[in-house]
Amino acid sequence: MSASHLSQLGNNGSEPLTFQTEAISHIARGIAEIDSGAKTRDDLLLGIILLGMTTSWHDPSSLGLCHFHGARQLFRIWMVQNDMTQLQLPTSYTYRLIVSSMVYWEVMAACLIDQDIDAFSYLDMFSTQPPIFFSYPCPWTGIGTGVLIHLAKCLALVRRSRTRYHTESASSDSTLLDKAFALVQGLETTHIPTVEEIQNTEDLFTPTDHLYKIALCHQLIAKLELYKSFPELHQVFSQSPDRPMQIDHDQQNLQLAIEILKIMETIPENSRTVAIQTLIFISAGSSLGFHSAQAREIVTYWRRFVLNRLYRLYHRLRLQTINQAAAILKEVWLRMDLDCESPIMQVHWMDVMVDSKLETILG
């Protein structure tokens, strides 16, 4: 991992690929032991997850999906071999690290491959853990493991709806709409620990309120993605005395996107949550359309904010995947601005990512 990250800094030697090849060889030997009846080692599973998640560090267009499918199968075996009822215990930090890592990877993969939301059912047990489970911070998911499981399902459903939109009909599929409705209901009841409930991180650059805000934003972008692809949901979930019915869907999506970005604006740029912010900026940023002359100044401000944050993320992490995220957003905005009369849902960042060959691991 260190060698692959150094390769992003201009070190074009063969060391990164040498280490990657060696890691794959070690993992292959470990899997062979499992085939012989050995128990799945924690370090082996975590190694596969880390190897796959950092594949794009060598080449932003490398998605690590072969590692992903293998890790998913191995994770299922690992779940059976270990007592998942102990996850809420303070001493189970290794288990929680592995679970959160797999959940986060599922979110990233949901943006890249077509699959039914039933593919995530093996993770449902982690959504129903005792509240104490969610109060332990994890490197990949913060304190939002339950939220991210729902987010993965939402992204997978949105991707399916986009595929159907282009290949079959522009009208909503009632089955997909029913699933979207159920997902929004699930998001409404997903537990996010309060700042007071979250275990102390003992990290001055990542206080508990940063973790709470990131989890909240992940919850909100899950809703935003569903609202953009299934406008009918607005009629059920978005009407309130503060939101007059005459506000159109695009305007409601814009308001939600700005709400998300206002929360992100309160998280300092030196927060150590930066590594898991990219998808938030992609989702909220791609909703910043010029729907009215009055909104132009506001939208311009938030577009600049998003690009500035991504620019600073890149200069801090030095990952080309962040530059690709910025390129996706710029292309989304270009298409939206060229045809302001078309429905916003017809310009979606997933479509742009595929059309422009900018697919990458957005985390």
C-alpha cells in the first residue's frame, strides 16, 4: 500500500507492482490453505480488502473487482466461522475493522457494477446490532456502518434504474419504485449515534462531531440519490409546511444538496475524515444545476466550494482518483448547463462516469 501510494507521488519505479504481486502471491497461498480446511485468517481477509481497495492507486481505471468478488465470498465464510454476536464488545475491534472495511467496499462497488439489492442481504445483520456497536469509530465507515449498508443498496438501485432508463423506458419501474420507497423508510429509521454516544477517538483532527456529520451526510446522499432517480418519492417524503408543494423536484434536490454541503463546510479541511468524503461531494455536487436565474449565484458558490475541497483533498492524499471525481463533476455540470431545460435526472454522474470512461474507486 505504501509503495502504491508513493507511485502517485511520481515514483515510477517497479517497486509498487513488485509489492502488489508479492501480496497477491501471499493471499493465493492463504486461500489455498482455506481450501484445505483451514480457518479464514483475519489478516488474510483484511489483506484482500485492502489490496482491492487500493488497486486504483496504481491505475485510477483499475477497479479491483476481481478482488472484490473474491473478498465477498471469503467474508461470508469468515462470518460463519466467527461469532458475530460479539461485535458490540470493546475487545472486538478487529472484527469491527473487517466488517466496516467490507461494508465500505460494497458502497464503492455499488457505483461500478450492476446488481440487485438482494446481493447485500448478507450485511443486514450488521444493521441490526445493538446501539453500542455503532458508537465505536472505524477507519472506513466512521460511526455510519448501518447508514453505509443502506447507501450501498441505494446506489445499486439507482444504477439499475439508470440502466433501465437507457435500455428500456424512461418511465419508472413499479418494482424498483417499491424498493426505493422501502429504502427511504429504512434510512429514516437507521440509527446514527449522537456525538455524546460516540466513543472518544483520541484524535484531535477527528473529533466525534466530524464522524457524526459524515454519517449524517452519507444518510442524506442516500436519500438524494433515490430522490433524483425516483421523483415520485418527493410526493411522499418531502412535503412539509416548510416545503410548498409547488417547488419542483429539481429545486428540492438542489435544496437537499446544499443542505449536505453546508454540513460538509463545517468540517475543517484538516479533518482525518477526508479519505471518505469524495462520494459525498460527487453526489451533492452533481445536483448543483442552474434551475433559475435567482439560484445562479448560490449554485456557483457551491460548485466552487466542491471543486476547492476536492482540489485540497488531492493535494493532501495525492490520489488520482480524486482528480477523476472532479472531472466527473465538471462534465456533469457542462451537460447540465448545455441543456437546462432537460430534467436533471437525465444527467446523472454515474452515466457521465461510464460515458467518459472515468470509472474509478471513489474512496
